[in-house]
Amino acid sequence: MNSGMIGKIEKAHRYAAQRQRFAFERIAVTVHGDNDEHTVSLDGSVWQCSCDFFAHHATCAHTMALELLLDEMLPQPAQQAVA
Ligand SMILES: [Zn+2]
């Protein structure tokens, strides 16, 4: 492996350890819930989930789990008061 690639890999590890460098603008995730699979998406700061609870509350365990998982990598408005 050439030294250029080694440098890139080292930088990738450094970036990956600094989560605040990343800001997810759009994501689509399938969440394997206890009883069903749910499709969760984020577009800008707007969450969507295919589960029934989300339809009535505009939040749910699936979106909150992703907020906990992605934390500071989400745009500020998409971070609700889960922490
Ligand atoms: Zn949900």
C-alpha cells in the first residue's frame, strides 16, 4: 500500500472518531422492531416513520432510537429531547 493511501486511511480513522464533523441531511433506515419492520427517514430536520405511533405523535421509539444513535451527527433541529 502506498503512503498516500496510508495517510487517507489514518485521516478516515481520525474523522470517524470526531462525530461532530458529520451532519446527516437525509437518511432512510429500516428499523427491525420487536414486532415489525419500520421505515424511518430524515429529510433536513423532519422525521418520518411508518409506524402507527408516529402517525399520532410525530415521534416514536424508532426515530428516538436513531436520535440517540446519531446524536451530534444530526442537524440541531432534528435532535429532540431524548438525551
Ligand atoms: Zn416508528
